[in-house]
Amino acid sequence: MPALAGRRTVTRIEAAPSPSLLIKAGGRSRTFDAEFTAGREGDLVIDDGFASSYHAHFQVSRGRWYVEDLGSTNGTWLNGRRIRAAQWLKRGDKIQIGHTVVTVESA
């Protein structure tokens, strides 16, 4: 009888690394590898009086980046439409925070 009879073998699958999010705001490009907030006091600082201190949250889930509004007064807009729940981001998307437009260069 083989020594391994009755034993289960488990193959561990390494999780694929999360994709980076490359965005352009105010003429400058930035890359993010983990979730972040955007706003006057966020990880991505938006110098705009119409932006809330913590205006929008960006996160990656299952290999895709999403943006959601954090209850801001003026809302977060994706491609000209106000968002009410987390929205999937793709290359070329335009996110408006206050009067500032952030463009997704790669997601």
C-alpha cells in the first residue's frame, strides 16, 4: 500500500497580483496599487473647493478597480452621470470630483 494512500493533496493557487490604477489629474499621472481616497484631504489630493475632504473611494476587487462616492455634497460623476453605488472603472473613464476631472489611463 502506498504511503500516501487516503491522504488528500491540495494544490495551492497563488492569487494574481492586483492590477495598478493609472490616473491623470491636473496634468499629472499617478499610479495606485491599493485602495485610496480622493478629496481635499485624501490620498489623491483634489485642490478644489467643490470637493469634499474625503470625496470618493477607489478600491480593487477581483482584479477590477471601482470608484464610489463617500456621501459628498456635490456627488461623484462617472462619464457625465452621477454615481449612487460603486462603479467599475475602465480605461478612458472620466471621474468628476467637484469641478476636477480625473481620467483613468489604465485599470
